[in-house]
Amino acid sequence: MILDSKVENKKIAKEYKELLRISYQTLGDSDKKMIRLAFDMAVEAHSEQRRKSGEAYIFHPISVAKIVAEQIGLDATSICAALLHDVAEDTKFTLKDIEQLIGENVAKIVHGLTKISNLKKDKNISLQAENFRKMLLTLNDDVRVIIIKIADRLHNMQTMDAMPEYKQVKIASETLYIYAPLAHRIGLYNVKNELEDLSLKYTEPERYNSIKEKVEETKESQGEYIKSFSRFLNKELRKENLKFVIKGRSKSIYSIHRKMLTQNVSFEKVYDKFAIRIIYNSNQNNEKFLAWKIYSIVTDSFTPNPTRLRDWISAPKSTGYEALHITVMGPSNKWVEIQIRSNRMNEIAEKGYAAHYKYKQGNHKDIGIESWLNRLQEVLENNTGNAVDFVEDFKLNLYAEEIFVFTPNGELKSLPQGSTALDFAFFIHSEIGKKTRGVRVNNRLVPLSKVLKSGDQIEVITSENIKPTINWLDFVVTSRARSIIKSSINEQKKIRATEGKEILRRKLKSLKLNNNNKTINEMLEYFKFKNVQDLYYRVAIGTIDNKKLKGFAKSHQNMLLNFFKRKVKKKEHLLEQNNIGFTERFDQIVFGKDKEKLAHSIANCCSPIPGDPVFGFITSNEGIKVHHKECPKALSLQSNFAYRVISSKWIDSSSQEYNAVLRLSGIDKKGLVNEVTKLISNNMNVNINKINFDSEDSYFTGVIHVSVPNKNILTRLVHNLSRVNGIDKIVRE
């Protein structure tokens, strides 16, 4: 609906006054002058533009600026950038104009926002993922770029009704996939909740409306319960002369939806649908003492659930969030969650980065947005995988609950829940992670894959002789560790390729073949490799052995016949691996962390071919369907049915490490185990994953789990072990 111009102008002026009034930050005269200049420029720039709803376009940047000013609580510079965030892209004004009139800082933020907006728009998930990675790189310039982008997305979500349904679903899925997790990680919990609720409204409207109606139906009775509960707490807390307010709030629709899914229960069976928040006045030196005092008063009156205590005051979340969360058995035998926060803690919970920055002092500067940004930058620098894997790993780490563990010196560190002993090593330092020989948790040696829990004290044992192996990717969950391991393995492959070049030179000489470009090019075509690095690497690890080289030499003798044979051979699909030139010939799909071979079929909607990045989707009645990660349906499936998505990938059996189990038996003798492990360790192509020996009455049995690049090396290993004095029998499972 288009308003009369006079009415519209009055409404614009009213919105401007409202913007100044609601600002979280205190605005000085110079701030107000700068905001006025930005406002006037935005009004002039967008004067001829209207939104799909018919509303004057200027209301959009004003609304984004109001979110930035009030809900997120950023400064005058950010408010100006929000007002001008679309100006450089869509109007006659340039970044130079903004810099000259408003200032360099505002222009820099608008430039970052324009870079994000100019990223190519496409339904293709890999492009969206690549855009997300580029968007994160703007954090180097100014974190406010991302925060204003989140505010922009929130207002777009609030005003999507005029859009066609397919666009609503696409934007809502992208919001769940990227923007809500980002808001969560920056500490914008209220914004995150609203983004999730609005996304559910468009992706699953029936579920959203059903939960919303039930929340409304129970609102009155829930309100009465909270009031009666609060009256009792009020009385007890006032006895101690505390200054505080008590607020009751419903959980978000999306969080109730998630609980219903994860717990597989109906709306009525979700017990913690609301929470009570006690916000008390305190100076920073006294607030921890008062929090525990309030905790004591509450638990004197109501029985607490000891498994639901969350102490984020002693150990704040890495977002900077601080509070005590307790769950008590309230009247009518109902569990009630109570959150205890000081005014300062509450501001940080409400405003995230802005309040964190305002209160940053003492040891708080080591926890929160700054340390997160530093870790993020390391992940971005070390990442060598494709954009989709990056985003999926990053999201996993964004949304994960946290655990708190200790170094040997007693320093407290926070990690995503589910992190392993090896994740911890990489968290401490990339070089420590790469040289990890073993890990002690609570003074006991544990496997590198040991999942950590809060309170563990961890010591990393390193060795200069250790290097990451491909199996390590199965031992970690954090994107930081995965990125560094992949990067290190790629470096090792380059080194092995250099070794392979020398090995091949010697072998060609013994076969009386010239080691020149012509011979190498013929070998590339014969073995179906795309580049020389891949050829050298396969020679080094033994995939191309003497038998295969003799086969090449034989074919080399009859070049004409060989030429015609090669012409009629089907061209294999070749892809470069990890952007460093190693090619793979993909012939199998494996699923999950354990790389299982499961029955599956290829999805017709995207028809992935060998080598494509893929994921598995467990359908209702057709088993596992394999989709291309760039499938048009991928975003929707991964956003809405994440619990049915199973990781999968094509593998090349000629370069993939094999896991094998060897069972040994024979006559026991002193030093036998040492001799066996030494023999295996001296072979640089074999890794021992697990070893166990038992002896009884001079008879021993042993089980060895190993990883090898190919079956030839495993056969050679079994042959060498059988020659060890005392070993009678070797059985390969």
C-alpha cells in the first residue's frame, strides 16, 4: 500500500526521532549530527525506490538501523552504516561520497556490506557456502559488518510476506543454515531466537502455527504460575535486602520445536517451556558472591535438579555469556528453570558484542568475541577443503554446547562439546597438534579419539617424529583441527611425491627407459593420471609397483598399437583433490565416520557422478539417496532434516588407506612385541592404530589394527611378520 506523500514524510520523520530515542548507546551532539547527515543522504538516495509491498524503501534501512541501535546496541558509526548499507550498491551515491560526507569509518563498513551484497546470488549451495566464507573474511576489517548484515537479514525476515513462497522458503532455509548460528555465536540470543522462529514460520508453517497456538492457549495459566512462583521468591529475596527484578518468559517456538524433535515427544510433554530470570543489581566485584547467595536462597526453598546446574559465572561461555542456570521442582511438581544474572551479565546476554565491548576489562578480555575472532582467522587461513565442508564444519562448531577443561598448569579452556583429546591438542597450538604422540586425561593415557568432558585435565605428549595421518580426521570434530590436519597431509603428499620422483628415476633406469618428458607424459596417459605429482606420489606409496611399471614398459615397446588401444578406452572422470594437484579415480561411495559401504541409490534431481562432493539422505521408504552437495534441494534437506543427513564421499581405492586386523599366535619369547612393533614402525607406509598381546604358558596371541595405503603393502607386511622367530600363524580378518 502506497501512502500519501505528506503522511509518508511525517512517518519517516517520526521513525528518525524514534531511532535516536531508543539507542542503547549514549549519543553525543556530534553523534546525532553524523546520524542526521547519514539519514538525509539515505532519504535522498532511496527517494524513488519502493519495496515489493509498495512501502517506501527508506523504511528498510531505518528499521535495520533501529535493530542495530536498540536490539544489538551498537554505536553511532554502526547506526550510520546501517542507514546507508544499500546506498553504494543501488543508488547514485558512491563510497567516496559517503566517506567525504559521513567519514572514513562509516564508508569502510558500508564497503564491507556492499562486498557481501555483490557476491553472486544463486541457488547453488556451494556458491552460497563460498559467499559465506567470503563474508566471514570481512571480519578482518570490522566485526560490525557481519552484525549489521545479521540485522539486515532480521528485518528482511520480518517483512517477507509480500514475497513468493519459493523465495520465502529459500531465504528462511539460508537463515537457519547460516545467519541464526552466527547470531548465536556472536551472543545475540534474542536476535537468534527471532531468526529461528521466523525461519520455522516459512519452512514448516503448519508446525509453527500449531506450536504458536498452543503457546497462546497456555499463556494465561503459565503466566499465573510464574506470578505465584515469583511472589514467593520476591518475599525470600527481599529479606536479604537485595535489589532485583524477576521476569518470566516463554521459550521460543523454534526451541520448543527442536525439543519435540530431539526428545520425540508432543508439545504437552515438553516440560521446560518457560523460564524465570532473576536480574540483580551489583558492582562487578560483588556479583559472583550475590549470584551464589541467590542460588542458596532459591535452593533452600525448592529442590534443585543437580544434573541441570550450569555455572557460566565461574567459567563464562566463549561468547562472553555469564549466568547461573538452575532447575528446581516448583509448585504442582513442575520443573522450573531459573536463570540468575547481574545487570551487567544480562546486558551481555541481551546485546552480545556491544555490551561485551562496553564491559571488557580484567580477565574478561580473554573470553568472548576477541578470542573467537582469532580462532576463526586461523581456521580461515588453514582451510583447504571445499566451501560446503567448511560451512558444515563451521556450523557444527558454532552451535555446539561448550565444555570446560584444564591444562596441566590449571588454565581453563573452553571447547565445543564432543571435542576429543586430539581436538584439544590442536586448540592449544597447531604445531602441538601436528606432533601429538599421546594424550593424558586426568593422568591416564587415553586414545587420541577420547571424547572429553567438563573438568578433565589434559596433558599432550609430543614427538618430533610424529606427523598427522588421514585417520586423524576420524579423531577430531572441530573445524580448526580438521583444517590443519588436511593442510599437513597435503604437505606430506608433496614431500612423498618428491621422494617418488627419485624412486621412479631409478626404476625407469633399470627398465632401460628414458626418464624424460615424453616418457612421463606417456606414463600419465597409461596410468590415467592428470599430473606428474600424482604419478610420483603413487610410486612413493607403492600403488604403482614394479609389476605395473613392467606392464607400462611392455606397452611402450609397441607405441602404435598402444596408441589405438588408448584411443578407444573410455575417458575416466578425473578431479583434483584438495587444490594441490593430486588426482583420484573414484569408484566407491562410503558413508559416515566409519566409511561404511551401505546400500544406496543416486538421486535423480542432481545425478552426481563419481568424484562429485555428495551427501546421503535417509528417505522414508527408498533407503539412502545420494545427492550432490550442489543439489537445488541440498539447502532445504540439510536445514530442515539434518537428523536424516549422513555424510558420504566418493573414494579412490588406489589412494585410500585400508584398515586391516591381523591376528597373530605362536611361541612367546622375550622382546617379541618390541620386535613386531619395530618391524611395523620401520615401514613408513604402515600405521599402527591398535595393538594387544596376551601370553599364557609360553603361548601368545596378539591383535594388531593397522592402516596401509594398498593391499600390496599389507601382503608384504604379513610376509615380513611371518619371518619373525616365534610367530607361528597370522590370520587377516
